[in-house]
Amino acid sequence: MENQTDSKGIIIQYGLFYGAGLILFSLITYAMGKHLDGGYDSILITAAVIITCIVLGIKKFKKENNDFLYFGQAIKIGVGIAILGTLLSIVYNQVFINFIEPDFMEQVYLKAEQTLLDAGFSDEQIESNIAMQKKMSNPLISSAMGILFFAFIGFVISAITGAIMQRREEDTF
């Protein structure tokens, strides 16, 4: 494997695709006025974007690497793509919260409060829940949790993809 493909370019390319996909989806939901809704459709679209970018990135690496792929290479590429795309999304979200929609977090808290009220929570339970949400929405805490979460998701996706697609030179003899 002297002429091994450099994975950095692939990680950057597909990490940018992943981040751009998340940002585009956020912009679309904002333009539609659904940026406070969340829900299963949001989770499914995010999952589809990350899975697609990681699988295509690993597939491209394997193709450019003479059809060889080690499991560790797949992990490195998948986690790299997930972290880079998540970092781009975090930067966009900070721009969104601080400049585009400065009262976004207040809107989130009001919506959460109404949801809890509709569910029959007491005033004390609602206050403690909102206080916890405010602590967890600190940019440093939420960014760190987002990076860790999506790095883990990237690890799982790339581990599955790597296990399926791996082909080592030793396997060809």
C-alpha cells in the first residue's frame, strides 16, 4: 500500500457536504417557519445526511485506494466527516442564534414551557425543567455535547460501513 490515498481530502470534502446539508436543512426549516418544531422528520433528515456523507466518503476512499479499505481507515474517515460537519453546523447555529434570530432561545423556552403546561406539569416542575434547559443550552456545553454525540454516531456508522466494505491486501492472496 505504498500509493495509499490521502484521507484528509475526502474527510474535508464530505465533512463540508455534511455541514452544508445540515445548514441548508436549517435554512429551509427557518424559511418555512418550522425552526421551532423539531420532531421525527428533522431527526430522519439529519440521519440521512450523515449516513449518506459517511458512506459515500468511505466508498470514495476505497475506490481511490485500489479497492482496499481497512476497518481503522473507515473509522477515521467516518468520525472525521462527522466532526467536521458538526463543527460547521455549530458555527452556523451560533451565527443564527446571535445574529439572524437573537430571540430564538427565548422562543424555544416559551414553546417548551407551553408543551410542559399542556402536559399537566406543575409550575415548579416547569421552572426546574426550563432552568435545566438554560444550563444545557450554554454554547460551550451544547457544542461539546454535539461534537461528542455526532462523533459517536459517526463512529457507529463508519464501523458498520467499514465492517461491510473492508478489503485488505492480505485478503487478496
